[in-house]
Amino acid sequence: MKNEHLTTDEYDALEHIERGAKHDRVNACVGRNAKRLAGLKMIQYSRDGRVALTEKGQQLLFLRRCILALRALAADPAAALDADVAQFLIRKSHIADLPEGGYGVTDKGRESLADIEAQLVRK
């Protein structure tokens, strides 16, 4: 997944698929990005034509949620986190509980954020 840089529109398409469609047709965002996302093995089509996320697509969206959570906590230690994201980041020692409540970004978390930002600059 390291070399698979997605656009905001492609992330939006993945999130739309994850939420599920209210009808059988895909929206324009998914339609524009389906070929590339299917080629990257992040979505798959079922026999009846429905689009679903693959495990790789689910992992990518979770990773994105973790990065956004780290950025939010770096800006505001009282930022709200989803339970699964907080549990994962604590287990990986990227954040720690603060005595006054909320979470703080650890040195390891700051290093990871710096690496992520450096990769984005190189693109």
C-alpha cells in the first residue's frame, strides 16, 4: 500500500462504498473511480453488480482514520476519537491517556506524523 497514493475523490468513493448505497446504482463519485480502485484491489464487484470493499480497502480507510485522529490530537488533546482508532493507537504507543482526560500524542506518534508529512511533501 505504500506506493498507492489515492486522491481525495478516491477516498470519498471508498467511504461511500463502506457506508453502503441506498439503492442498486453507484453514485458518480464511485463511478469515476471504480476502475482504478478495482485495479488496486480495494473494491470488488459481486455477480449481481454490487460494489463492496475488499479487506485491503477496509484497512486503507482505517489507516486514514488513524492518521486523521493523530493530526486532530496533535492540534487538540481533547479531540474525540472512535473507540477502535483510540484502542489501536494506544496499542501501537502513538497516543497515551492524559491524567486530565483525553489523549496525548507520544514521541513515537509525533515521529510517525512527521514521516507521513514528509512523504506527502515528496509526492
